[in-house]
Amino acid sequence: MLNYQDQDSQQTLREGLEEYYAAFPNLDRFEEKDDRIIAKAFMGHDVVHVITGMDISAESEVILDTWQFWATYPGQDFWDSWRVTKEIFSDEEFSQRIKDIITTSTPLEWLQWTVKCFIPCCQAILLALKMNHKWHTYNFAEYWDLPLSNLRQKYNIKVMQYLVELIADFKMRLLNKLNFLRYLKAD
């Protein structure tokens, strides 16, 4: 487990983001002073990974995006998100990345993702609804030097990495049941 994934981490938001980038060096890294909408969006998304203690697995992304939808301000963040989406899809490189993610999965894989992520996503929604305040996806500069534990306490944000483990546990139990049924059928 990384330090930023500890509910009571004393790292600042800035230190947590540094650890996150160090742990996942293949991520595009944007600087705080980069004013491009794409940079603002990706850094905001990465900060949400840190504040919720999530890694970058596909399961984490599904849960995180669900949480982010329910846990952030609709108004300005919504319009920022809309502008970001338009810019991403107008940028050939980023547009291709998203298209690759969408088109590399079959309909059956999408169905499997829906089934295995349903309960953890519902839990992420409940955690988002229990927050004391909505999180600003793009307006977090004032929090750079505050400890993660203080921010999580202020907003009532819970580290959600355990939800990814629920998915892994569900997948393992399902595979065991399928193997058991195959064993029974073979006899």
C-alpha cells in the first residue's frame, strides 16, 4: 500500500500526488502551472485518485469515475468537464487513446465489467452522498499543502481502494464456482 492510500496519511496533497506519479511513471504528468484545459482535467483527475486513495487499475477508474460524478460540484465542474471533453476529442492523440479503450473491449467484456463493478460503484455513490461538502475537481490549489487526513476529514472522504479488492474477491469467487460446476459436470 502506498502512503497516500492510508486514510490517515499525513502527506500533503502535493506529496501524495508526487508519490502517485512516482508509483505510476507511465502516466502523463502535467505541471501545476500548465493552464491548458487538458492539463487541468488530467491533473484534477489524478488529484481525485490521491484524495480517494485509488490506484490506476481499470476497476479503480470505473469506481473513481462513478464517485467523481456524484461527489463533485455539478455547476462549474460540469462545464469544465464539457469543455475538457470537447478538447480531448478534438486532440487527435487523446481522442485515439479513448477510442482504443472503448473499441478494444467486446460487448461481452462490457457486460462483465458492468456486473462486477455494480456493487462497488453503488458503494462509491453512497460514500459520495455521505460527504460533508462536494469536492472541486479543478479548484483544489488552496489544498496543496494540507495533509490528506485533514482534507478527508473535512470532506468526509473515505479511501476506496478496498472496493477494487471487492471486485477481485468477487471475480475469484465466481471463478471458483464456475470451476466447481465444471467439475460436477465432468462427473
